[in-house]
Amino acid sequence: MNTEYRKSLPGTELDYFDTRAAVDAIQPGAYAKLPYTSRILAEQLVRRCAPVDLNDALTQLIERKRDLDFPWYPARVVCHDILGQTALVDLAGLRDAIAEKGGDPSQVNPVVPTQLIVDHSLAVEHPGFEEGAFEKNRAVEERRNEDRFHFINWTKTAFDNVDVIPPGNGIMHQINLEKMSPVVQVRDGVAFPDTCVGTDSHTPMVDALGVISVGVGGLEAENVMLGNPSMMRLPDIVGVEMTGKLHPGITGTDLVLALTEFLRKERVVGAYLEFFGEGADSLSVGDRATIANMTPEYGATAGMFFIDDQTIDYLRLTGREDDQVALVEKFAKETGLWADSLKEVEYERVLSFDLASVGRNLAGPSNPHSLLPVSELSSRGIAKEWKQEEGLMPDGAVIIAAITSCTNTSNPRNIIGAGLLARNANRLGLMRKPWVKSSLAPGSKTVKMYLEESGLLPELQQQGFDVVAFACTTCNGMSGALDPKIQKEVIERDLYSTAVLSGNRNFDGRIHPYAKQAFLASPPLVVAYAIAGTIRFDIEKDVLGHDQDGNPIMLKDIWPSDEEIDAIVKSAVKPEQFRKTYIPMFEKKDDGVRAASPLYDWRPQSTYIRRPPYWEGTMAEARALKGMRPLAVLPDNITTDHLSPSNAILLDSAAGAYLDKMGLPEEDFNSYATHRGDHLTAQRATLANPKLFNEMVKDEDGNVIQGSLARVEPEGEVKRMWEAIETYMARKQPLIIIAGADYGQGSSRDWAAKGVALAGVEAIVAEGFERIHRTNLIGMGVMPLQFEEGTTRNTLNIDGTETFDVEGTPAPRAKLTLIMHRANGDVERIPVLCRLDTAEEVSVYCAGGILQKFANEFMEEAG
């Protein structure tokens, strides 16, 4: 630890590192101009860098240079159970590999404090109108996931520095916001800013507290867990000035959906955003958290707010200790992290967004950044006149209506608003339509407490929105099965059936296999659409029903006022609810019990947990990047849901056929996500999304056929994707994927990289990459290459019959050559950019991946 700038923090017995002095020593007055993000990055450099390296690293921040790497040392790693479990499976496999090389496996542990929250395993098999739904869903979760939970319980005693929050307690992001982040950390008598990485792209939610919190893939998280810094170059830091104020009746969800479309259009992909201005100042932390949660939807890496009075009020509201709240305020004001200390910040780019421009919104279909103002439902052809056809449901039927996800359940105004709308609807005799599967799955137990305190939980229950779980459900594709009668009618009538949810993701095929499209909405609108029963409905103008006197009832008649919402939030949301929830949850119960063995006893028949294969066969060999055939040629906006879906496994899928062969009953197939600890199941999810368009597969008229399909070359035979992969694996055929822009957007899903790597894909060539997925590819030893501006798969007329080589030496952002051999013998040389952006990424790639690199280094140090 660098001691030159260590000083006493006034009014405390703690020390801190005077970053202002260190920065101004290089360039007087520079600290006042630094963005908030740069100040926090600078602090950890001053605290952690050796003096010989400090000036060069700080100069990168001061002069806004991007030519050198510098280290970032996150204070914590937070994980949900899917990627967190997968990361720990990798570490357990790493222990095996170390033991086989003669090393001590018990020495393989997370170095950085790691918190794992089991929140991604529950499916809504029992909806919110069914009595005992919560208990029934938890029982199903325990039964289906016994293998996984057995492994997770082993990790609690086998690994040092790992804390596990068991299932049934809430969502990682909401718990992180309400409890886990102290905003200011204290270790060894030193106070410093809390920072973290998390194995979910929505980890930036806690940026709302002024905490740099970044979503990473499981592989990058493993690297940080093992004590390695995350090497980075100065990111683009964009200021977003928020002006004006929201109109009455407009929710934080309406704001964030409009903001998401705006920021996507402004191309902020990969940037760190800093929200400021009087509009930002007026937003509660609940609204700020809704904005920060959607960071991956607008493509940024972080969505920062400054520490101010709203932050302090929120820390008190959520039951933080008085001493900790006082420390946050004192530290922020002393170190220039308080909002008032950031008036002179200079940004290279500033955007402006007027809160008064926001109306009542949906997002969709298919993309979170596809803004759909409810006033435009008719003009866009979504809301139109319909008549009840023969059968139970209308065209456009809402088959799922879910108040789900940390995005909105972390915001009391949104939840109270939904409860009040339900109450008003109940009073007028309006009810949810019988075909709507409704649910309420908050991210925290505190939500149920304040709904009970306000008397609004019974109102939501009457509309079918009882609490079904404290977990990540519908938003993550864990919607559960439909009523068989509903499913049968959807299939037989080929209905345009939809989902409306208050989550952050609505990608094709994600929410439910039988929901053809999905729309994001505020919690009150979710209740309103459950009453309407169809998306073919102008929610602002059409009649929801009639009162006892036959008078028409419109949305405006049941929409609650801001004043009533605010009054109930003030009276019903209390600090003691958060203390009652979190003090027992985080009580240290160190009874000294250790695992019987540092090596996990793998269960050979498990379809959930299996020893990973990354040190075996071709996975341990260097990639030649020669003679690669295209596995797929893909369009723009390929998401990680296309590359490795997370939703329910169906019997007619490759993974379903495998699980059936392994003797698992179909009702317990569970989701793709839950099987990611077993590579034999998970790799069968590779490119398994039925909404995929592989441009190599066309009909007789030349139209691309939708589905998980591939064309095996040189035969030209079309097969199911997994069958094609098996064919190529048997031939030991190296593969490549060619793609368009924004490749790999969406969830920070390491299996989107692991799956293609196990299939034999050695390189991805695209017009652009989302940051997390690009890093995951490198972590699996897959080379990301980027076409030069103006060059695309279409300008090159790539049809999939070609083979490809890569020429040149990998180096940070080096110019390499993609050599394309056409079937007719022609050869073309195509300049491409090596998207190994840092020296550390080159090192990881050349080792074959993160785990291989660590194993090699561990044994070198031990030897």
C-alpha cells in the first residue's frame, strides 16, 4: 500500500488517501476538473499502485489519455447463483487441475471478498392467484436444484472468502443496493470508496449510490476473485445533464425507457455515464436505481450518480447504521466525491435530456431500447380493434403479466403505485382477465413488508398479484409453465400472444416460448394490462370496463395521484423493515466447520454440476486460426440470449433430448440457465434460440429461415445447430462466426462464450462487440476480430461456403489480416482489427484463457 498520501480523516479514527493532493501534484488544479469516475479510479491507484507506476497511471486520467493500461482493483465481487455457481465450478475444476499437477488445491480461493446470492433458480410454476404460490414455488425450486444447491453448500465451507445468501431472500442487485454496499469501505483502518464487479450485466444498479459497480462475465469475475486487477484504459466518460421535471403521473419506469432509447441513439456503448443537473438532483435513489439498472440496455458500462443528500436519506431509510451514514457523508465531502464538489468537472462529451419530455411509455417488442409511447399504440399497428373470436382469448392476448425484477421492485413509488391502481380497480369491479398468468416477484422481502404496512398487498392479491417469490423470475425467462388449456389454444389458433412485465429484458424467445413478443412497462401498467387482457388495446383511450351504473372506466379513472403515492411511501416504508430483513440474513455464523475435502466429489450422473473440461484435449491447445469454416453468418444485434438462451428447456430441443436420455422427467428439465454447471447440457444450448436467423440457411426463394439451424459444409446439408456442431466436433473442424454490429449485447453470460469455444469456434469477426461478451470470448481463448468501418459480411458477399485464416501476431488493437478462401478458389485479404484491447487480454488469450493462465502461473509460483 502506497503511504505517501495517507492522511487522517478529520473527525474519525480512520485514515484515507488524499487523491486530490496526488493529482494536483502532477498538474495543479487538475482534480477539480476530473469527472466523478476518474476521481474514484484515481483513489484506488493512489492507494494500491507502487510509487514508480503511480504518476504514469494518474497521468492517463488527468490528460484523458487512452494509450496505456492501468489496474482497477474492485473491492468486492457479487454473484448470482447461475454465473456465480459456474465460476465456483470452474474454481473447483481448477483445484482438480492443480492437484493433478502436484499442487495444493486448498490454496485456490477467492482473494477478493465474494458474495453469492441464490436468486436465479426459481420458476413461477404457481402464479400469483394460486393459494400458497410462494411456498409451492420454493418447494419446486429446492427439488429441481438439489444437485446445484448441494454444490453451493459445499462452497460455503470449502472456499475462503465466500459468503452465500440462500434462496428465497431476494435479488442480488436489490440486496446490493439496500444492504451489501456500504458506499464507503473500511479495511485496516483506511476508508475508501466501495467498488464492485458482479456476474450480471445489471450490477451497475448500485451506481445509483455513487458506487462504481460494473457487470462482468463469470470469467472476468473469476479473474478478479483470484486477486488479479481488471486491467483497463480510461473509458469514455460522458456527462448526461438532466433538466426539467417529470409530469404528474409519469413513473421512473417511463423515464428510464425514454432515456434508454435516447442513449442508444447517442451511441454510448461501453461508456461510463455521469448523470447530473437539477433533474438528476430531484430524483430519488429509487428512480436513480431504475436508471442505473438499465445501463446494459442503453449499452453503457456504468451509469453513475453523485453522492448527495438523497444518498444519505436513502442510507438512513434502508436501515444503515448511523456511524456508517455519517462516515459516507464525511468521506465524500472531504475527498471531493460530494455532488457540490463536482461543479467544475469537464467532460469530453455532454448530452442533455429533458425530464419534461417523457410521457407514459412501454418498450418493445423485442428490445428494451425500442421505445413505444402508449399514445402511439394505434399508429404503430399494435392497438387495433379486435373482437372475441371462438375460444377463450383474443388476438394479442397478454398471457403473462409480471411485476418482476430489481429494476422496478427497488423503487417503492412504482410498487405503491401498482398497489393503488389495483385498489382503485377493485373498488370499481375491474378484474384481471382469466387467461393472464400474473405474478409479483420482488427483489427484496422489504417490499412485502411495506405493502402489508400500507394495506395494499390484499388489493394486489385480489388482482392475482400475490408474492410468488423473492427472486429473479419472468425477466430472466423463468416464467414457468402456462395453464395447459391456455397453451393448447395459443398453439392451435397460432395466437399472437404476449407478455407484459416490469423487467429490463424482452428479447425474442426470452420471456416464454409461447409469448411471441414481450413489452416492458411500469408496475401500474402491468396491472392495467392484466385487466385489459390484450396488447391490442389503447390503454390511454380504450374502455377497461364499466362500473355498476354502466359508466365506462378508463385508465385515468384508476391511475393514482403522485401525492397519494408519495404520502404512502413516506408513511409505509420504514428503516426497521430493512433491519428486520437484513440483520439476520448477514449475521456471521462462523462455526469453524470446514469441508471434508478441498476437492469436490463430482456426481457422475449429474446434469447440473460436472467437472469442467478446460484442461483437456483441444481446449488446452493453442488456436491455429487456420482453415476455419463458418458455423453461422449472423445479422446485427445478436444477443447473448441468441448465443446461449436462459429460458425453459423444451423436450424437442437438443438439451431436452439429452436430459430425457439422462432420465430426467420433462417437468423437471428446468431452465438452460440452471444447467450451466454441466457443460454437457449447457453446450447443447449453443445458438439454440428458436428466434435465431443464421443467414447461411435460406429457403428456395432466398429468404433466411428462422430457427436454431446450420448448414454443414462442404456438403451444404442443413441440420439443427447442435447436430451441425457435433458433426464439426467429430471432424475436429475449426470454426468461425461472422456477424454484424453490436454482437453479444445483453446479459453477461459466460456460456455465450463457453458454448462456442467448446464447439470449436476459434474466432468471431463482427462489425462491433458489446464489452462484456468480448471479454468473455477472450477468457475462453476465442479471438474477437472487428471489420474496418464500411466492411461487412454483405459487402464481402460471404455466404458460408468459404474458409478463413488469420494472419498476423496478436497485439493490443493490432491490424491483422483475415484471409478468405472462396469455394471457387479466389482468395481475398481483409484488414481486421484485433480486439484484444490490452496487454493483459493478449496474455490471457495466448494462454488459452483465464483459467489456463492462472493454472500455469500458480504452478510456476509453487515450483
